[in-house]
Amino acid sequence: MKLETLFLFLIALSIISYYIAMRRAIMSVDSQQSISKLHSMPTYHGYYAVICSFVPPMIIIFLWLVFEQRVISTLLISNFSNIKVLSQGEINLFLTNVQNTLYSNLFSQDGTRFQSEIQQATIILKSYQSISRIILSVFAIAVSIIGIITVHRKINQNYRARNKFENAVSKLLMTSSLVAIFTTIGIVLSVLFESFRFFNEVSFWDFIFGTEWSPQTALRDDQVGSSGSFGILPLFVGTILITIIAMLVAGPIGLMTAIYLGQYASPRFRNIAKPLLEVLAGIPTVVYGFFAALTLAPFLRTWGESVGLNVASESALAAGMVMGIMIIPLISSLSDDAINAVPIAMSEGALGLGSTESEVIKKVVLPAALPGIVGGFLLAISRAIGETMIVVMAAGLSANLTVNPLEAVTTVTVQIVTLLVGDQEFDSAKTLAAFALGLVLFIVTLGLNVFGLYIVRKYREQYE
Amino acid sequence: MLRKSLLYMSLFLYCLFYGGFANSQASRDYISIVGSSTVYPFTTVAAERYGRSTNFKTPKVESTGSGGGLKLFCGGIGAQHPDITNSSRAIKDSEIRLCAENGISEIIEVKIGYDGIVLSNSLEAKSFNLTLKEIFLALAKNIPDASGKIISNPYQKWNEINPKLPDQAIEIMGPPPTSGTRDAFVELAMEGGCKAFSSIRDLKNSNGDRYKSICHGIREDGAFIEAGENDNLIIQKLETNPNALGIFGYSFLDQNNDKVKGTLVDSVEPTFENIAEGSYPISRPLYFYVKKAHVGVIPGLKEFLREFTSERAWGEDGYLSDRGLIPMPDEERFMVGEAVNSLTAM
Amino acid sequence: MSKKNLSLSTQQKVRKSLSSRYKKETLFQYFGLSSLSVGIIFLVIFFYSVLSQGFSAFTQTYISLKVDFSDNLVVKNNKIDSIDSNFDAIIRSALRERFPEVNNRRDRRELYKLISIGAVYQLIDHLDMSPGDVGSREILSFPTSSDVDMYVKGNIDRKLDESKRTISNNQMMWIDELVEKGEIKMKFNSALFSNGDSREPELAGIYSALKGSFLMLFITLIVSFPVGIAAAIYLEEFAPKNKISDLIEVNINNLAAVPSIVFGLLGLAVFINWFGIPRSSPLVGGLVLSLLTLPVIIISSRAAITAIPPSIKEAALGVGASHMQVVAHHILPLAFPGMLTGAIIGMSRALGESAPLLMIGMVAFIVDIPSVITDPSSALPVQIYLWADSPERAFAERTSAAIIILLGFLLTMNLLAIYLRKKFERKW
């Protein structure tokens, strides 16, 4: 049975189980009139039956598919004594050959070893696969039917189907929220090991407190670097500088935009302006990068020259301003949510006492919405710190320890990209440095968010 | 509501199944190529012609950088690993060892031609004619002074190096240290200029490390600007800033003749002919590497090699030379082609 | 406070301060309006620059030639043998016929370069469609090479020295003649929408990237939207206030701030190396983007849930609904528009994201159109990144055109979402 067919079949089974369970529940009370005697409504019996008949076979199918390939390959190889003894890589090649022959009929004749084995293996593989699918289908359908029968037998007047169903759903909800934890664990694991190897080569304290970042040190055997320093301070100063510029642009503009759209703008205007603004959030960062590097930066440079300032062609200002523009919608949308969450009665009360609208906003709405707004700002800051493409194109790579926005600076993310996507050998301290940077960045954003959460928790107020 | 959402959920799951598992298979029927961004423009042209003129699928070409490409390439044999990696430098011993550890014992090396590295500036700016020594003096972190003592580079303007050069600040945009172009530039131009000083030349034998750190060290005081690996971006920045010079591959100069012009090095103009005959001093060979074990397993691999090494591709008038690849001399081309098509491993 | 002020009554004080308060009010309002304008003005400038650069890429120059199908074709079993037939020669002889005065070899080579190499494939397709044309003479129009296209569109300065142009003097002469006689015409560039990537600008299209993006977004949507909503509901409604819930909450906020390239590293380590999902496939891209989008959706969904007045929930609980029923019947439907907003922001972020795709092999040259989610594919922003890096001049306008298309895609998504949101929006 094909997978799609099996799947459709299982869906059909679960639909049938829904009606059977419902019917059984209704039948379990004496007559139609006394249906209120049931502990749970008939539909809940149905839903629970659906879960019991559908979820277990799905889990089985999933696990089966994960392991199927490996098991079949091992079985297949064990048939050929001369293949078994080969190295893992050669066995992989053999399997590739077999599969290519089976699926695409693109068997290239010349230069291939084990021609006859491949032909045999193709036939065996085909039969294994069909056997595997048959077993799977029978197994899955059997489990589904067992599920239906078990539930069906339990259904009676007092069966707590609703509680069971709700329990199952809340477990599902909890599992969903755990995805976030798994992601974090995955990220930590993917950067941690490489970072440890990096700190074996470079002292941790030199890394954290060093004031010079010079990955010109190519740590390849036959390449020579100048000064071997991996101090991340200049990178962080650069990152923070650009973030501050971005927030100076986006913070007031985003917040005021949210206030204007929420409180002053006519609904018609709002309906046009808000989605327009949201377009800003969707412009790809690559495009922003090009805009910053090729339109804004030269403009700032000529402007600087005309007033006698020396603006670097890759100034932090250009990157920061464009990044600020990019995060305006994020801030305005999150502030808007926070402002909307303030009960309308509060501002109406203040208006009733004779405040002007701006006074209401400044003295009532904003203080009440502050935790939410701060939360939005923190999210925007994290976003600015983690933004990659804009700074890659517009901020340059020179690691200057400066707070002058007119000079070129570099950021942590830029260094991660240049270190990872370049023409150098892997496993050198340089590549490993990228993982260490990633780890530090991860920890910094973590700290920032714990702090943000603390603020929100401490100052949050519940209305009504 | 609940009933509806259950229905939608099962529909979603169905789609996931249909697309995800029903058609997934561990085999691969197209060629997978990774590696250098410098070789990428040439490989893709060959891959496209090959894909259009044969019944095989068009190869997938990724731009991962030479180092990243070789790491993937040496990951092992089998369909999940790439078949070919491009490289703007020759494979290192350490990388051959890594490959061998993962069971890749036979690698076919294909040298495809040369690429010149040019120094360019805006058409509106004055033309430069630099010697390798002047390039070294403009870019090095440390230079020898008149008495041969090593001092940190004091030059801020071109005319301080040589009075004949224009009176303008030294401002050169180039690739970051992670780039193969940078590697090659440092080795060919900087080291070449560096050797012009007899005191340093002597150092080579007595203190190799010191020699390298002087000759390969690029200044970090702002005169050299690391401009990322996007060469088009460098060209656009050159247009807006006529005082600056940029370092990139010849193919970009070739395509942007109306915006930028090449700087003469040792009085030789970076033209196709000059690079091909070797009179232009800054040029490097380009390569790709093939896993011999994959030939005969991945469909069309051998045919792809034949296409790439055909005269209409890499020959004097081939379509790769249209893209700025400098072909090898006839004899060398013939030899490499023979070796490749008989699948001779390194 | 001076004594004079104290002597005034409250009413007088208010009246006195009224004008300055009104002034502040107006000022505040103008400040808000100008903030909004900054964003909108940027948008206008941005769109103007992109549109003006990219618009010309939607047309392409075509050249009309009279081709002779009587020669150079080999027919076997009533089918044209595409290996033995010399299609190149058909095109070349048609060009020679058009310009009989071109004799020497060098000039002829220049002449042949007027036409795209795609002409051959077009010829093959044409004969596949109408095999009856064999032996006859037909006037067909072929795409010109990108240099010709750039020249006709005025992007090549004809006053430059010949060596500095990609078009020679001879070619300029021929093109001018053809344009004058109407044999070179501008047509809609359908290749841009129907082809995959190509190194020949006139053959390059965004279809493979578009399809790749679409497949990835599809996966992202079906993975991150349900999971995100479920997680948000759990955290807001069911999670006990304990250490674990705190941990999850901090985690989610943190994930929203993790640089996207780190997600790429995760995808490489987990999905490709561990699960063995093929590199460069929309499946792995979509999964990485799902993880990237998930926190955004969770956070905004939670905000949408918190925005519902507790009174609604308490009323439902008061009449005896179970907690799950409250969620399913009241909270979810009321918060759904807000959740949708979050999903749009998340999706638009995913659509424009290119940094993590760098790590999982999506920065690739893909000519063939992906059909299932395990085929190698590219994505629209990555295609833009790749084209922006191509040396050929004609790719510059195509980069802008791809940006226009990407933005169009985005705009359509947003309009749909706005429509949905409008339909359900309410204020408490």
C-alpha cells in the first residue's frame, strides 16, 4: 500500500471511529431525552476516539520511516558477502548505485564495480521495500482498530471522555512549547563543542577582554598573519554602536507611529498606512544592505564632505540608519499591541477629566503600556544585534575600537559570516572563533532577554 | 470550530506526508558541486551547457568558498557528499589527509586555467602604473626603512612612495583574509614586491617566519579597506570614490570596462592576452577536484568532465574564455584533458 | 509657585494653560505624523529606485530571422534527431543570409554573438511543437544576447572607446540597422518567469527560486503556525507558574533574538548531518525557517491572547465551561486575527531571510525547477544575492526585477492577511 493511500485510509478510519463512538455514547443512555445524563457530550467521545485511532498509528509510521531506510540497507548488504567487508563509504556508494538503478534507471555502465551484485540488489531492495510497506500498513491499521475497539468498549454513561480528550490536547500543547527548548538545546550543542576547541587554542580572557580583533592571523600552516589577536571588544563596541543608532532612529519613530496610528489617524488612513509600514519589515535584508551601501553611504559621504566632516564610506551611521528603518514596523506593531491592551476605560476616564489627547497618551496610556513597550524595544534591540546582511554589506570589516558613528566599524555577525563563508581551511582557530562568537552572542541575547522579562514581570499590571 | 480545525490539521499532515516522505530517497541523480566563489562563474556556465545539451539533470553548483568546499568534499563518499569541489588554490596536504581519513583515496585534480587579479580604479581617476615593490610599500603593515630596519608603514599618500605617483591618500579596497583572492594577491603581489628588498630576501633563509610575517602582513590602519567578497559592490564603491583602488578578479574588470580600468603592474596592462602569456605578474591557477569513486555511480559525471575539458569550453575561443577564464597553453590543456578523461587520480 | 498663581482659581489656571496645552497637543500630533512619514517616504524612495532600475528587465529584445528548415536537419523515423541535427548551423546561416556582406571569419563570429545561445533550444522546442515545418522557411523571433539587449535599452554608452564596450563597432552598426528596419523588437520577457537560473542573463529566470521559496514557505507555515499557536495557548492558559514555564518563556524570547545565521548552523548540524535530509532542499530550508519563525509567532500570538479581556474568559468559566472549552470557543477565535498578524510578520521575515540559507547549501546554481521538497532548490532572496554578485551587466536590472517580484509576492501575502484581519478585527 502506498503511503498516501495508507494515510487516507487512516483518516477514513478515524472519521468512522468518531461516528461509532458518538453513537455508542448516545446509545449508552436509556433514551434520547436523558442525553444530559452523559458525563461528556457525545462529540467528545467522538474526538477522543479519533485521537486514539489516529495518533498511535501516526507515531508508528513516523518511527518506521525514520528507521526503515537503515534497517533495509543493513539487511540488503548482509546478502552480499563481498560487499559486507567494504568500508562504510564504499557501502554507501554501492547503495547509491542500487537506488539510482531502481528509481531513475540512470545506471551508468562503465567504471562500475559489482555490476551483477547491483542488479541482484536492485531486485532484492524492491521486494524488501514492498514487504516493509505491507508490514507497516497492516501494523498501522491494526493499531488504529485496536484503539477504536478499546475506546469503544470503555464508553458508558460515566466515561470521562471530555477530560481525557482535553488532557490529550493539553499534552499536545505542552509538547509544542517544548519545541523551543529543543531548538535552544540544538543551538547550544551545535556551537558549544567548537567553542571549547577554540578556547583550547585562545585564552578565554584574551577573547573577552582583548581590545584588538585581527583575524588577519590566518592560522593555516603556510599562511602568515600579522598580529594574532582575538579580542572581541571592538566587535561588541561596533555592534552596540550600530544598535544604538538603529534604536535612535526606530525607537521614537516606531513608537510615535504606533501612537499616531492608534490614537489620531482616521480608520481609513490607518488601514492604508499600517500595511504600507509593514512592507518595510518584509523587504529582504539583502536589499536593505545594498540600499545602505550604495545609496545612503555615498550620500552621507558627500554630505559629510560638504560640511567638512570626514565620513567613512562604510560608516556605522549608514548601516545603523537603514537598520533603524527596517525595525520601525517591528517596534510600531509591538507598541501598538501594548497600547491596545490598555483598557479603553482608562483613557476615557482621563479624557473625561479634561485631559488633552496627548496628555492622556503621555500620562496614562504610555505608563500603563510601558512593560509591553519595553518588551518590544528589547526584541528590536536583539534583532538589531543579530542582523547580518545589512552590516555585512554596509558596515565593513575593519575592527575599529571607536564610538564615532562616522567611522567604519564591524559587528559580531559580520565576523561570523566572513569567518565561516570564506576560502580558508576548516578547523583552524579562525573558523572556530566564529562558533565562539556565536556562543557569546547567544549568551548576550539571553542575558538581555532575562533582563527584559524581569522588567515586564516586575512592572506589569493587570487591569479590570 | 474544533471539528473544522481537526480536518485542516489532517489535511496539513497529509500534505507534509505527500511531499516529505512519499518521494524522499537517499539516492541522487544529479551532480553536486561545491567550492570556491571564484571558480563558480565558470563551473556554472559549463554546468548549464552540459545540462541543456544532454539528457542528464543540470548539476547543482554551490558557492561555499574553497575551504568550505574541500571540507564538504572530504566528508566521505556516497550520495550525501558532493562529487566535485572548486578551488581557487591547490589542495593542501592536510586536506588530502582529511580526505583519506574519510575513505576518499582517489581524487582527480583538474586544472582549468588561470585568473588574473587586478588593481582597478574609476575611469574618471588617473591611471596608475605601479611596480610590485610600490604595491608592497603601499599595503604592507611593516616595511624596511632606508637602513633596512623594519618599521611600521609610514606612507599615507602615493607620492610619498614615489614622487611620480599622484598626490592622493592611499585607499585600497580588497577582499578579507578569508578569501582565496586575498591569499593569491598576498602571495603573488606582496611577496613579489617584498623580495625586491635584499635585506628581506636574505631573511627568507635565516628566519622564514619573520620573512612571511613581513611580506604577507597587510596594514590595518585604514589605508586598506576590507570590503567583503562581493566584487560588484567593490566596483560600485570605486565608482563613487575615484580616489580608491580595488582588488578583484580579472573577469569583473572584463565585464565592467566602462566603469573601471585596470592599473598597470610593472608597466603591463591587465588584458586577456597579457595574462594568458604570463607577462602580467599577478595571476593564479584555478582548479576543481573530482571523487573518482563517484564516477560511474552518479549519472553523468564522466560526461560532465568531458564537457568541461572540451575545446569548446576551455579552449582558446571557448565559452569559458568569454567569461574571463584565461585558458592554459595548448600543450598543458591537452595534457590535463588527457589525464582527466582517463580518470587519472592524483 | 508664586503668590500670584495661588490667587487664581482652578478654572482660571486651566484656562490660562489651555493655549499652551493645545499647542503641545498639535505638536505631538505633528510629531506622530512626521514619524509616520519618515517610514512612508523611505518606502517611496526605495520603491522608486528599485522600480526605475528593474522595470526594463521585464522586456527583452528579440530579433526576427528567416530560418531555413530544409538543411542541416536529420530526420529519423519521422522524428527530428536532435543529436545529429546541427541547429547552430541553421541559426548561423540565417544570420549570414541577413547580412550577406559579412565575409571574414572574425566578423562572422561577432555576428553570431548577436543571438542568445538559447535560440538553439528554442528552435528544438519549435520543431517539437510543429514538426510540419521541416523543409520550409519560417520567420521566427529569437532572444538576442544580453549585450545587445543592454545596448538597445541604452545601458551601454556608444561614445566609449570600442575596447571598453562589450559591443563592437560592427555589431553596433548591425543592431542599428535591425532596429531601424523593425527586425529587433522589444517583447515581454517571459523567460524571466518561466526559466530557472542561468548564466546567460537573457535566459535567466526566477521560476526555480520562486518555487523553492514557495515550497519552503509552505513547510514553514504548516510547521510553525500550528506549533506556534499551540505553544502560545499553552504558555498563556495552561502553563503552571513555575521554573519550567519561566525557562520556556525565556527560551522563546531568546530564540527570537538569536542571529539567523546561528539557525543555519543548527540546520546544518541537526537536519543535514544528523537526520540526513539532503542539502539545498526546500525541506531543510523550510524547517530552519520554521524554527526561525516560531518564536515570532509564539510571541505575537501570546500578545493577542493577553489582549482579550479576562472578563470574557471568566464569564465562560462562570457558566461552567471547562478551561479547554474556553480556549477553543472563545480565546482562540478572538485571538486568531492577532495571531495571523504575527504569522504574517514571521512569514515575511522568513521569505526575505538569506543568511541561514547560506549555511545549508541554498546558495546554489539551480537550473532545473524543483518539483518536490527534497529536490535541490534556491530561494528568491538568495537568487537576488547571487545575481547581484554576477559579473554580467544585464544581471543588474534582473536583480532589481527579482526584488520587484519578491516584493510583489510579499505584498500579495500582506493584502490577503489584511483582508483576513479586517474581517475579524474588534476593539474592546
